[in-house]
Amino acid sequence: MIQFLHTADWQLGKPYARVSDPDKRARLRQERLSAIGRLGQVAQQHGAAFIAVAGDLFDSHQPTRSDVSAACSAIGALELPVLVIPGNHDHGGAGSLWQETYFQEERHQLAPNLHVLLERKPLTLTSLGLGPGVVLPCPLLRKAEPVDPTAWLRHMDFTAWADQPRIVLAHGSIQGFGAEDGSDTDDENPPVPTNRIDLARLPAGEIDYIALGDWHGLKQVSPRAWYAGCHEMDRFPRSAAYRSGQVLMVSVSRGGQPETFPVPTGGIRWHQIAHRFNSDADLERLEQLLRDAIGPRSNEDLLLLELEGSLSLAAAGRLQDLLQRLEARLLRLKRRDHTRVAPDAAELRQLTRRSGDPLVARVAQRLQQLIESSPEDSAELARMGLRELHRACESH
């Protein structure tokens, strides 16, 4: 039996372009590097012989020199072999970053334990000074491979490794699964209709474990095949069952059922909260949900907040104050806010019957008319205007 860590999709240098604050973007990028150290601690605690990275070590096929140096330093500090294949973000092939002189020199000086597997040919673990076993790398040599990268394994003669564990390293989406279940697509990564892997065509009984990358969450796709997910979560949860920000500890022996268990390594928290306002009292319930999720932390969380329903002018103003505080405290607040402003009778009287301020009264009356008679888009703008008018009056 051999034990190792399965991980993938580190995507070092990820720009986080949708995070507006440059300091917060830098914080997120740095955390992806810091998580490598936590991954090394897991490997040491559980006796892993090596670390297998199933593609996308870098976010780009042209990372900055700073990212290359930082990655090599972090990997070199792990002090055990790290086996990497190129993925769709950092694909191999002629002219790739892996052949660049700067990368090769930094790898040699800072990370001699880093082994980038650019060819589809077996690598015996004994050649690395490890126990018996063979790694079967399936690197992507371009961003979009039209041919299954595991196809070379379909007719291989495995007799040379009769009693040795066989481990496949591959990056791509699983044939037969939808895009939601088989790739890393999100609002920053559009779907790619290639890099498809057909597990059913691999030789049955000859392979003991398939370490997959590309899907950023933890997912078992067959008795011997897993996506490990990212070591540091990088997107909002796709569902309540979505798990990311971990590595997968694997124990495998020839012909046996692999044993796996995930170990958390992520430091940044990603939350998704959906909330409906049926009355102003629901604003307090939202505040409690946020306290439960985020607590007193600052610059450690990202939040996708989905709101609907309606609030009075006063409550809508308090909601805006709350959202402004969240913008400051969170690394990112992504909003899908469909809350409607619904002034109550007292608020309307306060604005439209201001005998001492006739200009405000006329503006409020006109906004209320627009709310009642305009198409929804214009009516919503009028509601926002009424809300801001109410806030201005309350502040004086």
C-alpha cells in the first residue's frame, strides 16, 4: 500500500478580477500560496509519500515571474516529491511555461522536489526513491484537447507492474456528466466543450486510482476515481453539498479498493445566503444570519447575498447601511438584490404632506405617482429615489 495526497486546481496567480479592492485581491492570491504550507502539514501528519497535483498548478499558461518564484519556494518547503501535470489553465506543449528557462532555473534552485510530468508515459515511483508503484500522467498539452487525454492508457500492457499500484493523473471533465457536474465553469471560467475523459473506456481492473482535476469541489465519480477539489476554495458554493478547500488523503494497493478521506486546508470562507423580506422584522433576522456566518471577522470572508421581498423606507435605508458595512468588512460582497421599497402610509404622509418644505412634498408626490403608473424598471428607480429622499429628511 502507498499513501499520498491528491490535490488539484491550485491556480496560483488567480487574478480575482471581480474583487474591486486591489488589497483584497492580493489577500486572496496570497492565501492560495499559504494553503500550500497547510497542505504540507497534512502530508506530514498522515505519512504521505508524495503529493499529486492533477493539473492547473498556475491560473495561467504565462504566470508572472513573481508567481513562479513564490510557487517554487512554497513547494520546495514541502520536502517531499510533488508530481504535477499541466491542466487547461497552465497547459504544456511546445513553448509552455514549463519549458521556459526562468521556470526551470527556479525549480532547480528552489524546488528540486517538483516533478512536472509533460509526457504521457509511465513514471515508476522507485525512480523517485519511493516504494513500488507507477503514476500514469495524462497532461493537457493545449487548453482544449480534442482527444481524451487518457486514451493512451486503453491498450497499455500493464504486466511490468504486476503487483504495483497504478495511479492515473488526469485533468478534464467526465464523459457523460453535464457541465455543472464535470468542469470548473463559473462566471469567470466559461465552459470548454473539450478535455473530456471517458472513464468507461479505461482498462477495467488495471488501474487502482484515478486522481482527477478540473472540478473545484470534492466529488467521487466512480469507485476508483475522485476529484479532490481545490486546496483553497475559490468560488461560491454551487449547492449545499458542494465541498471545497481541502485535499484528499489516499491509500492505494494493487487490486484493492482505494481508501480516501478529505482533510480541510482552506483559510478563506465563502458563504451563500438567500433571504426574503416579508416584513421589516425580517431585516433583524438577516442580521442574525450574517452574525452566525461571519461573526466578528474582517477580510476573511466572501458572501453571495440573494435578497427579495419588500421593506419600508426606513428599513430599506437600514439595509443600505448594513450592505455598506458588509462591503467594507468582506473580501467580496456579491449581491443579487431584488428587494422592493414599499413605503407605509405613515412614511408617505411624512414626505408628501410637508407643509414646511413644499419642494420635498412635491418631489415625493411625483415619485409616488411614478411608482404607481410607470413600468417596473422606472418604478424601481422611483422607489430608490423615494428611499433616498426619506433618508435625507431623516438625517436633518
